[in-house]
Amino acid sequence: MWSALRRFWWVVLGITVLTAAAASASAPFVPTPQSTAEGRFLVPVRVVERPDPASPLRTTTPNDAQLLARTYAVILQTDPSILDSVSLQTGASRDELAASMSVEAVESTAVVEVSFTAADEALARAYFTSLNTALTSGVTPNIPVGNLILLQDAQVSSEGGLNVSNRAVGIVAGLLLGLAVAMLLERLDSRIRSGVDLRSMTELPVIDLSRSSNRVAGDVLALRALRLAPDVREVAIVATDRASARIAADLADILHVANQNLSRSATDGDPIPHATWTAHGVLGSGNEGELGVQRSDATVLVLPAGTPVRSADRALMRLRSLDITSVAVALTPAPRRWARARAATLAAAASAAPAADDHPEVERPKARDLAGRP
């Protein structure tokens, strides 16, 4: 995962930014969180022994109560006195109250169901408190005190929307999606990145020069190639593609110099043979690279860092099909990095050349550092 993040961090960043922007842009289309308070009122049935025409209307039968329940349902929604009283206590306008409430009589009962929906849960609760206060204080003669009583207090439920901002959700979703895409890209982009990757593909000796800054790196590779077989006199250096063919040519010069240095420093008991180091271009079926490998005593296969696994595997299979076993694999820097380093090394050697001409005792610098460092 961390490898994918390092390689494709720009993918993760881009997807995160786009997702967060899309989430922010979609904010107007996301439902606002709504709180709905629902309660019930009851029209009680009263027994009146001596009806007084001057007294407020009292229900004497269930049918009267049901009839009044339907009437009161309409009054609760339209009576100006009730709406003004509730508006004053809640701070909401009459229009807001009328648009947010729903009142209906339960069929065949004396029960009136009231619901109120608002974005603010506190407002939904306050509506019922204010409505009950208006009914018990007799703000309207259309509903006498005691003719509509609270049966069930408000029950509040919430739905829709999120408690966190859309942008925060977009950022989290973008990070997860971007990381998933980065891991997929890394899986699809199968390339050789290190000596560990290369050693997992072959049992041949691998010399990792991709990150080497040691001046004796060329000596190490040359000595390893000279030990591949007894009495090595000719070493073929081949590449996997045209991009790495230039590296193979440069490496032939470097290994030739390294071979000379090794031979001069060798002891009599352990002599180092003088070999011919020849770059034969790209290894392919029936081409110069294949012929050069077959004629030589040992082979150095050049694989730059970043080479597709399929290309590397194809080159290794080609060597196996030719029954070539005296092979060392050199993992070098990528072609562009190699070219920059090589140019810097040659420029340093050229700048030091006049001093060597003027003073023969001064040895010319040799381009032996594979990483291009003096």
C-alpha cells in the first residue's frame, strides 16, 4: 500500500480533490435533515345532566366527539388566534407553521393526530408545547378549554441528511477511492524496481548497480562476470531493448577499464584474465545479440530499473532456451538517469584532460563510477 502511495500519490491527490469538489457541489441536492414531531389530542365525551344553552358546547355522545374531532382538525390548521399564539412562542411565522404542520382526525375515533416537521428538532418540540399552551389557555372560542386535551405527547424522529459536511465525506471517500486506484495501477504496472524484484525471477547472479555510488561498482561486476566460467576470454554484453542498448555499450567500456585495473592489482597466485568486452545490442531471435552470446565465454544481461517484468522474463527465457548458463544480470539505473550520469562523468573527464596533457605524471580520470559520480 505504501509503495503504491509513493508511486501514485498524484492519482490519490487528484481523485480526492475531485471527489471533495463533487461532494461540495452536490450539497444543494442533498436532503436537509428533518425532524418530525407527532402527537395526539382527544375530544373527551362528557355526560351533562342539565344542559345549559349558555354554557360551552360539551359532547354527550361518541358521535358528537368524532364530529368535533374532524372540525377541530380544520380549526387547528386555520384558526388565526391559535397560529398567532404558537408563532409568538416559537418565533416561526404563520406561513412556516401552516406549511410544516399536518392535522387529521383518526377515522371512527375522537382522536386528532398532529405532526410538525422542521429542520430544527427544538422547533418541532416547541411547536407542540406552544400548541398545548394555546389550547389550555383558551386563545380561541372555536375550541373551548377542555374540549381538546393532550392524549399523547410529541414523539420526535429524525431522517435524511448527514451530521457531517459533504466536503468531509468527499475527502474521506476520495482518499479511499484514490488509494484503491493507486494499488490497482501498481498491480497492473509490474516493473522491476530493485534487485529484490529481479532475484525473485531468476537464480542467476544479480549485481544491483541501480543505486550504487561506489567507485568499485564496475570492478565488482567485471570480477563477477570473469568468474562465471573458467578462463573467460570474451564477454558479451546484451540488452533487453533499444533503450538499454546504449547502456550496454557504455557498460562495455566501463568493464574493459575495470578489467585492466583488476589485472594490474591481481596477485601471481590469483591472476585475472584479460577479456574482451563487447556490446552486441539487443538480445533477440537470430540477431547479433544472440550470436554474440553464443560465441562468448560469459554474458552480462543489462536490465535497467523500471524494465517491465514481461520484457525481463522474455530475455531470461531466451537465454535458457539457448542453454546459456554463464550469465550475470546487471540491474542499472533507468536509461535517462544513466545518460545524465554518463554525460556528467565524461564532462568531468574532459575538463581534466588538459591538466593531464600538461603533466604526464597526472593520470587521466577514468569513467568507472556507474552512478556517474566522480
